[in-house]
Amino acid sequence: MHYHARPHLSVHTRAKAHSAVAGAAYRLGLRLYDERTKTWHDYRRRALSDSVVRALTIAPDGAPPWASDPAVLWNAVEGAERRKDGQVARDYRCPVPIGFNETQAADLAEALARFIADELHTSVSIALHRDAARDAFGVLKPDGQRGYHAHLYFPTRPIKPGAVEGAPAFGLKLEVFRDQTAGAEALERLNAKWAELSNLIASASGLEVRVDHRSYKRMGMARTAEPQLGQAATAMERQGTQTRLGDALLAHRAARNGASPEPAGMTAAEGADAAATRTDGPRVTPRPPSLGVSAAFQAPQPTSKPAAKLGAPAVVTPRPSASVRRAKYLTQEEWMQSPVAWEPPPIVGLAERFDAVYVTRVASSPGGIQTGVMRTVKAVQWFLNALVMVGKALLHLDREYKRFSTVRFDLQCDADQKREALAALRREQDQARRPYTPRMQAAHRRRLAQIRTMEEEVADRARLSVSIDAQMADISQRAKPWRSQAIHDRFKLKGHLAELERQDQQAVEDLLGVANSDELPWLKLYTSKTEPTLSLQRLVDEAETQARRTDRTTQRAYRPKR
């Protein structure tokens, strides 16, 4: 039996300041204009990231063409509701069984949406989302545990066949959700269809995954569902702040792992590690291993992990490269958490190729072969490897820092526009006369609602700015030991190259002659008598693209003594 989450149906209502246009824009990753509130809702960033995998709006048979256009459909939905506490839409959030790929997940979501559209005769907006890469405590999910979930967003009214565009195209409220009893029966049919389609797709794909829409109690299982954290508690836990709900969730997982060999969402070893973080005194929430970047940027993970992390039998674990084990300014933990620690050395066989050329050249010379030359070349290869690895790690940090800077700039621009609009609304409110007529009262209430909404948006952007500033400061702090390590490796590499030229002036040319296309840019960079005053990140970029610029201002570099 595979334990899994069950679908969930929620209602969006104006009593909670919900907007159908905003809900559709957020789920589909679109930029939509709400004609009722005269507001743009722009969530195109979600579509550009890996959050929104698939977005589609389908209409039932006989519906007009505009019923599959989100911009027209959801504004018509808003226009069909007149009550200030009216229900505008329903969101059916269904999890995709772990093991489904993107195509299988999309097939499941579309088949379920077709079922809803045919049964309720209403349009359905499909949004297939990829699950977060980290759990509620910020711990990176193991391989194969990051799945998908789908949002099926549909109106609360059916569409009249052949109706013209606009609010009159919608009929009365859906009868299947007229009361709690009827709604429970409709939800049961939806959940049963979800389980049926999931098992059908799994069987057709040869997967062993089987799901059941019933609760643990109805299946006769002595098992309880996990406590829900909620948005606020999840955000606090990921920031390292202990919460009561987080304590309850980890205690539940720890108790369940002791009795069940196959817990949902966490292995036994991970449950024990999580439970160990909860003590009677202050505890530290488990933080994800990181190079100084946030969860939004996932560094490449090793192809195979130690057995202790997987709860598997003891196997021979992969060893990090030699540069990782002998870092000077970086701790072993910092190295092991880097995205390059488990990569193979980028420069391999350089010393052996040099040896063949060097022995052939000096075999007949008066001095003969010098053993010190080969030792120096091996040291050059080792420090060159170390420098390339540190450069790649710094490049990851630099790109993430720039990404945060761009997001922060966009956020500040948006916040400035919101503040200007808020100030204009407040001036308009101060200048407005006392509302005597019903028309004036409606405008007064609408303006007050807009002011409250905009105040919340400005406060949200301020909190996001503080969070982004903390992320940028953390990246800068964590980059310091990496930069110190880069300076150290560069100094050592230049010293060994100078020693090689002192031992044999032709040896450096031989080294450049046997280097391949990947190694040659790095060797030319550090054997040149003048080098560009660029940051290490720029050097890595240009060396990788083999497009080094030579028109930069130069500075005095190492010149060997003659």
C-alpha cells in the first residue's frame, strides 16, 4: 500500500477577499486584468520558473469559444456574482502519485478536468504544478520524492450552451453543491474518479503505484493523517523559527516511523533525524545543505548518496575529489555541501601527457630527466583542479546573488508603484463627501476595500524585501571563505608554474602543448605574464565559453627571475 495525500476541494469567496481572476492568474502563471476591481494580476514569473508545468483551460461541449479563454472567462465569472460574499470559484487540488512523470501527471489532470467539465457543464482551468524541492522544514527531498499536484479551478455556475460572452452566459448555482450533504456526495465522486484514473494510468505505464480515495478509517487502518502546518508555520519553520505546529508534525512522524516501515513523505532514517532535533530545550530546525543559495536555486546533487541518508544497506559510498579533502580555508562541511564536491576532477591525465612529451625531449639532452619537474607538474594539475572547482562554486553564488538583486529591484519598483497608488486613493478618500446616496455608499465601501487590499500588498512586499536582503547578506557571508580559498589556490598555482619555469624553461611550453581544449584556457590564463583584472566568476565564464577578452586593463603579474 502506498500512502499518499488525498484531493482537497476549497471554495473561493468574496467574504475572504478572494478574486476568481487573481486565483486563475496565480495558478496558471498568467497576467490577467480584473475588470471588477480594475487591477492587474501578474504571475508570469511562476510560468518562467519550474513551478507551473502545464496550464490549460478547457470548456464543455456546446460552450462558446470564449469559455476557454482565461481572460474572458474569469472576468465573466466575476460579473455573474452580485453578492459581496458570493462564492466565485472552486479549487480542486489533487495530488499526483509519486512516480508519475510530467506527461503522465498532465494526462491525469486533463482527464479529471474533462470529467468535471462534462459532469458540471462548466469550464475548468488546469494548472499542473511541480512540488517544492524542500519539505516544510527546508530539508531537500530525496530523489524520486518530488512529484506534482494539479489545481482544477472551475466556476460555481454552469455555462449556458451557445450563450453570448459575458455574465448572462452563466446559469444558477451548481445543484451538486447546494448543501453540505450534496457537496459531500459530489466530492466523493470526484475523489473516486481521481483514484480510478490514477490507477489506470499507473497500470498502463507499468508502475506499481496504487492509490485509494478513501480515508484510513474507512479502509480499516489504524493510522492517522499528518497534522497540517499551514502557510505561516511553514514559512517560519523554513526560516529556522520553532513553531508549535512544527513540533506536532515532527512528533507525529517520529511516532509513526517507529511502527510503520513505509511512512509517507519521509524515510525512517529521516524521521529519526527530524525527531532528534526536538529536545526539551531550544532546538534548531533542520536546515537544508546549501552553498549559500536559497531553496529557489537547487545545486546539482551527487548521483549516489551515502547509505545512511537512504536507510539502505551499507555500500561503498562515493568519495569526493582530492581537492575537497585538502581545502585550507573551507571546512569539510562547507566542501561537502558545495555543488562541485562530488563532481569528477575536470583536469585528468595532464601530468601523464606531459611526462610522455618531456621524456622524449630530454632523453638525449645533457641534463637528462629531472624528477622534480614531474612533481611540480603534478602539483600544477592538482591546484589547477582545485581552482577550477572553487571557481565554479563561486560562479553559482554569484549567479544566485544577481538573481536575488534582480528580484529585489523589481520588488522595490512594484512597491513604489503600490505606495503611489495607495497615496492617491487616500487623497481621494479624504476629499470625498459624506456618502448619502446608495451609489455614493457603494463607491465609499469599494474605495475602502481597495485601500485595505493595497495596504496588505505593500506590507507583503516590505516583508519580502527584508527576507531577500537577509538572503543576499547570507550569500555574501558564505562566499568569503570560498574567495579566500580561491586566492590561496591561485597563489600556489602561480608559484608552482614559476618553479616549473625555473627548473626547465621549455617545460611550460610543453605543458601548453599537451593540454586539451578544456585545459588550455586555464593554463594560458595563469601562465601569461599579464592577466586581466576580472573577478574569478568572470574568468570562469570566459574560460568555459573559450571567449576570453584581451582588451581589458592589465596589471603587473608574476615575472620569473632569469
